[in-house]
Amino acid sequence: MRFSSQSRPAYSAILYLLSLASVSLANDADKTTTSTACTATSTSGAFFDLRPDMALKLNPDGSKPAHSNGAPTVDYKAKGYDYGANFTLNICGAVVEPVEDVIGVDESKWQNVSAYYTSKGDVYSLGLQSGALVSRGKELVLQYTGGSPCGKSKKRDEGLEERSSIHDGAAYRDPDYERENDTLTATKSLGSHPAKETDGPKRRKSATIFFSCDRDPGAGTAQVSFIATDPDECSYVFKVKSQHACAGVEPHTPGSVGPGSVFLIIFAIAVLVYLLGGIFYQRTVANARGWKQLPNYSLWASVWSFICDFFVIATSSCARFLPNRRGYHYVSGSPSGRGRSNRDDENRLIDQYDEEWED
């Protein structure tokens, strides 16, 4: 298809506007929105926000924080039952009650402990604070890592110590026992050099929390339950039942393109394509000029005339309700009787014309 010299400006304008629209849409697509802590979006588009379940610390004066919005102010408790210890944890945040003397954790990280338990007076951390909420299929998962040390090396040393205490004072000592005792003595003497351990890197305790939706309208705060731990007591599993774990709709955030903005962008592009494409067709094919270059000019002209007529009718109807000017009124007749005489003259003139017409 060939374009005349007159149609080239319109054609170039259409290409320019379409390129601008495509660039703007590409820029919107390239924008990556950082996920907010303690929130997650599933592959199906469901949005989860567990921030209302995060326990917050009270202000120094004992009042609740201004942004609490009904959030709990105490840590969550979970019974260990047969484990022999109860657990304390928070959701997406550090525990509210400060902890001290945490086994195997630097003092600078005590304030970041999100889950722990106490056994025989010792505090064991199950992981540090994390807000990385992940949606895996139908499961909503939160994990804490970097807790107290755990693993087989610790249990073996404890077993060696126990066997050493049993065999102390015995008359006969097996050569294997003597080698184990020598190993234990060497381990104690080199306890300040953990890098020389032969069992590899030291493992640390971690906590994995699964969330389930609670649709009970009368439910209060979230309910935490301890599920299980591995034989090495390194991985702990918890389950939280909360009404905030139910799927919802993601709220609009400033700077992001919402559904309304997307609709307006598509509508504006459609209007531009309609106008510019119609003008291009009317000018090149129909050889129209002036206002007739607009697509469907007669239709839009009739719509405009209808709007104008409707406006005139509406204004004229409203004008009747406006008060008349003071000092002016309609006079039906003259008090001197001139109006009646004029009517009699008119009647006589009509009768005269009738008589002449009959003759």
C-alpha cells in the first residue's frame, strides 16, 4: 500500500503515538515492586498479610504502639508435651520478652531471636528474626534459621562424658575405652579451637512454621501448636492457625499500576487508535477535509446537536421558575374601556367583510 505525501504526516503521527504507548507499558512492566515483610502472593494471585499477627512491644509508658491495630502485645506460647519443654515465639519479628544467655548465639543477636525454649535453665534459640513469608502451592511457610548449635557431635561428646563417668574407678579398662577417653580429653583441651573439629561445619537449630486459615468469625489471636522435631533436634516444625492466613486481595500500593490505571491506559490507547486511524482513512481514502475528517462525523454531530437541544430545553424549563423583575406585570385590559371598543370595531369589520363576500 502506498501513501501519498499528504498522508505521511498522519501516518508518522500514528506510529509516534503507538511507540510512546508501547514504551510506557514496557516501563511499567520493568518496574519491580519489592515484597513487604510478612506478606506473600501466591501464583494464583491470592494475597496473604500476617503483619496483624506480629506481637508488638509496649511503649515505655505501658501504652500500645500507635500502629498496633489490635495486634497482640505478648509472645505466642506452644506446649512441647512429650518434648519436655515449652516454646516461645513471635511471627515475623523478634520475641517481645528479651532473652539473655542464649546458648551458642552472639550477644549482639540476642535481640533478634524469634523463637526459643528453655531446658534446665539454659535458653536455646530456634532461629533469628525473618519476615520472608513464602507461599508454596496451598501452604504458607515462614522459616527461622541461625539458632543454637545442634547435631551429632554434641550428642556424641555428651555420650562420651557419660561413659567416662560410668567407667571411672573400674579395675579393667578396655583399650577402646582408653582411646575414647583420650579423644574426649583432647577435645576438652582444644575446646577453644572449634575449627579443628572433624565432624564438619556446626549445624544450628531452625524453626519452620506452617500457617492455616481460620474462618471462625469469633477467633481471636493466632493459635500456635508444636508439631515435631528431627532426631538431631535441629529442625522444629510449628503450625499456626490464624484468620489472617486466609487468602485476600492485595491492596493498592503507591507507585504501582492498579486495575483502574490499566483500564485507563487501555481506554486511552483505544481512543487514540480510533481517532488517528479514522482521520487517516477519511483523509486518504474519502478525501475528506475539515471536521469531516473525524471518523463517524455525522454520528458525533447528531450527538452534539442532541446535547445542545437538551441544554436549551433544560434551561428554558428552569427559567419559568425564576422570579419576574419587580415593577413589570401583564395588563389584561385598559381601565378606560378602550380595549372593549377595539374589539367591537374588529367585530364590525369582520361582519362587513362577510357581507361583501356574500354579494
